[in-house]
Amino acid sequence: MTVSERMLSENIHNNYIKILKEELVEAMGCTEPIALSYGGAKIRQILGERPKSIVAKCSGNILKNVRCVTIPNSGGLTGIDTAVWLGVLGGDPSKDMDVLSTVDDLARQEMQKEIAAGSCKIEYLESPIPLHIIIEAESENHHAKLEIRHTHINVTDVCKDGQHIFHSDKEEVSFEPADRSLLNLTDIKTFADTVDIKEIRTLIEDQIRCNMEIAYEGMAGNFGVGLGKIIKSSYPEGVVSRMKAYTAAASEARMGGCDMPVVINSGSGNQGIATSVPVIVYARENNIPREKLYRALVFSNLVTIYQKKFIGTLSAFCGAVSAACSAGAALTYINGGDLKAIAATIDNTMANIPGIICDGAKVSCAAKIATCLDAAIMSHYMAMQGRFYRAHTGIIQDEVGKTISSVGYIGRVGMMQADKEIIHLLVTDSSH
């Protein structure tokens, strides 16, 4: 190996570690209302006192994803005004995506008074950026405005009393992110095969702990329609049913307002759940060694991030497709499948379910996850028997990276008009 090749390998390795650290973070509740709560907590911090009135301007995808989902620690409530005021009155912005973990009864009571008074005005923000929030607030002595763009806690602009106190010149994020252009299936597999477990142990153990705890809570509790319990009790007994049941249960709990955090992937708790829970359940039921499970989860997480790089954080393309596809590919990986078999698992999945729309965050996301997972498991079984759809069967390309980027282009660009129509139907024209 030459010095330049070794340095390139070190560069990829270090970037992959950084990517995992950036993406695998804890978050309580659906991440779009949490972004609003974070903005609310930050703007109170900027004002230095409690605001009297708030204007929350939200892009279409924020409106879409906050509309139906229950906000944790809210007392079972939904809505943009709930999310913002809960952050203002009880949130701790130093906790980032766990901003609402500090909310108490007094904050909930005060939040309900503010909602009843109508002191948070909500406006549609026409923006080409899917994740875009502007919050303005007036207090007794001050006025403040902050802007969040592209990612959930990425504050890019802050004004107080007409003066800029912070502005990011970077177009996408206010920090230097890891280089996601280095992601590719070959290097992801090599990294998962060779990374020192000590470098990723804490990240992966946190994901296992958080995401399985909420899965168990979903199975034991009363969230949504109880899909996890239905699958477990009604489908034939077996590991596939249990993989789907516990994954669906975790999603329902999270969408149903459970205050337990999950470790997210690519800005989404549902993607974090679908990427990890089925792999964990499969490994436990098949007595897979713990180190092999850790490597499979590293692989699954990076493949989800790789796919989402082309799609973007929010779009009309359901993220359950990407995450479940990665879990299916991780099953092939954990069973010793080579790169050809792993690529076949991804291609088989993308030949089947790439058209599922995102019509907002809600408890029925669990059903989409279960459906996508079923397709991904079927794709894994096909690949392990050497069965796969050949290039140019529909949108399948002659190389898996091309398939992934093509599906991403469809999700990000091709479905842009569909996203506008979904938002219009759900938010601006509810009479239909």
C-alpha cells in the first residue's frame, strides 16, 4: 500500500467515524416538532425573558410533519404552537434534540394558557429549503428572530432588537460536516468489517439501548392502533414477524408521544428505528455474537446515510424505504453475504417499493415501516439464493451506487411536485 493510498484510507475511516457521530444522536419525539421546540427554547434564551407573542414561520415539510404527531411531555397534544411554547416555557436548548426532557407540570400549564390565548401565530413559509423555520418573538423589552435551515438544530441567523448577533455564511450548516461524498457501498462494508469496535462502541450501544427500550415500551403500552401487538399476535410465529412487530411498536410509541428518546439516523427517529431494531431483533434471536451485531449496525446506519445523502432530510419520499432497505442489506451482511449479494438486496428492494410517499409524521408511519421491512427481508432472502433483478429492470441501474443515486434523484427532484401537492392537500386545502 502506498502512502497516498494509506492516507486516503485514513481519510475515509475518519470521515465515516465523524458521519456516525453527526448522525447517531439522541432525540426525544418526532424531530420536526423538536426543531420548533429547540427554536422556542433558543429564542427565550436570546430575549433573556419570557416572550408575550410569537410568530412561527414554517416550510411546507415542517407543517406536514408537525400536523398529526403527538409531542412528548406535552400531555398528549399536537401542533406547531404546542411545540414552540413548550420549548419556550420548559425547554433546555443545551440538550439539543432532547430539548423537551426538562419540561415539567408548570411549563405544561403555562403552555396551555398561551395556546388558549392564541399567542403563537403560524405562517406558511414559502421556501425552496424543505426544512426551514423562522421564529420571531416579542417580550416586554426586546424583539428577537432566529432562523433554522436544512437540519433540525442548525441555527443560521439570529437578530435581537434589530441587530444581527449571529449569522452563518455557510449555505447548508453552521459547522463543518463530514464529507458524505466519500460514502460508497464498497468502503462502507470495508469500514464495517475493520473498524476498531472501541471507536464505535458507545454510539452503537446507545442505539441498541434507546431504540430497543422504546420498542419494548411500544409493545407494552397503548400507542396508535397497537400495530406491533397485532403483528406479533396475528402473524405466524417467527423471527420475521417479531422483527416487524418490535420495529412497528417502536415507531408507534415515538409517533404517539412517548417521552423516551431514540437514536436517530439522517435526522429521523423512524429511520433510526427502522435501520436498527430489526437487525438487533434478528441478531438476538439467532445468537449472533455481539461484535458482529455492532458491525452490522455500523453497516446498516452508513447505508441509510448513504441513501439519504441523495434524497435530502425531508421530501415526498418516505424515509422508511431507505432505512428498511439498509436493514435488509444488513441481514445479508450479517449472514456473510458478499458485496454482490448486498448490492442485490438493495436492488431488489428498490425494484419493489421506491414510490411510497411521505404524507407527514404520524402513528401510521409504523405501518409503512412494517411494509418496507417486509419487502427488504424478502429482498434479502432472494439475494441469498442468488436471485436478483437485472440492470435496466425499471429504474435498476448497472451498478448499485447508480441505483441509489437515481432513486435519490427521483425522491429529491422527481417527487418535488408531489410534495407540494401533498402539503397543499394536508395543510392549505383541508376541505378536500
